[in-house]
Amino acid sequence: MAVAVLAGCGTTTVRTVTEQAPVARSTASDRDREADRDARAERRAAAKAKSAKRAAAKTAPSGRWASCDGNIEVWQPRTSCGFAQNAFYEYWVAGQTSPVMVHSPAVGRALRTRCRSGVSRVICTTGDGGRVRFPVVALEMYSDEQAADYAAAHDTGTDSTSALAGVGSSGTDPYDEGEPSSDDYDSSPGEEIPNYDNGTGSRVQCADGMYSQSGGRPGACSGHGGVAD
């Protein structure tokens, strides 16, 4: 910048003065530290998202619901339709009590299965990830004749709940019991369920200690914990 300076004897001297620009406060090292902070924040966010994704994968099994028939659905690929249909049958035979032993034709043995009934649907699960669901109304509409036909035409296993209770053995008519003999009845004393006299099977003890006369019939001891082991 040029500045005019008056000197003596009527002369004028022009002197140029250069002003220095202000020194920038931000240095290269400051910018580097800021970039490092941003990079660390991005890495933390990415790690957090990855962890959340892994947790979601553990809690939500991969697969999809697939229909076996008009009522029964299975979680594939963990569950077979043969097992799912047996689960429906066993749960109905047990009087909608849980847990039940459900034979799996795919693995050749029965699996302990827990069924939880909601307002409109029942969901049954196994310890190895098997999942089955069906509507409550389907259970209400199921009949003895349908159960007999199913048991005669399907592999319900000898280690299932119904087979252990003497009901629904595969390849036989579960209701063709012949004339009962004195050996078919348990004469042990005990309190009888309210509709005891309406039973058409053998005398059996229910899980709650009461007695039913529907042994060998589907739904024996329904509402009383099923037939006692």
C-alpha cells in the first residue's frame, strides 16, 4: 500500500508499506486430527450396524412360511409337512394340551413339541427350530372320523403321544378296540371327571389325578392335562 509522506522544503516522499496477511489459525495437524476423528466415528458406526445385523440374524431364523394344505403351514426349510400334519393330529388327540410327542417321518423319531394357542392360531415349535402353525377353528372342526382316516393312512410313529396312549397307531384303526375285557379297566378308586359316564373307551387316569372313561379315544382327559404317563 502506498502512503504519501510530507517532507521539509516542500517536497513529498512516497513510501510503500506492505501489510502482512493474518496467519491462519487452522494448521495441517489440526485438519489431520479432525479427519482421524471422523474416520473413527465412521468405523464405530459401521461396527455397530454390523453387530446389530448379527443379533437380528440370531433372533430371526431365516426361512419362510409355506403351506402344506388349506390349514397347516410350516417354517421352511426347517420343518417338513409330514411332521406338521402329525403335530396338528397329536395336538388334537391330546385335547389341545402341550407338550406333545410328535413323530417326524423325516428323522424317524418323535420330537418333543410345545404348542401355544392364541386367539385365532396355534403355533407349535421344537428345540431344533421346527415351527408349525394352524388356525384354532381347524381344530374345532376336526372330527373323530377325520382323525381315524389320517392315522390309518399316515406314519404317526410308535413313539408319539397318541401311540403311547394307545391311539392312532399307523396302519391300524385306532377305534377298532373290540369288546372290552375286565383287563381293560382300572378299578383304582379316585375322583371321576364330570362327563365320565359319557366315555366310550377304557378307564384311564388323567394328569391331574382324576379318571376318565375315554381311554384310547381322541381327546381323552381333555381339559385335565391329558392322559397320565
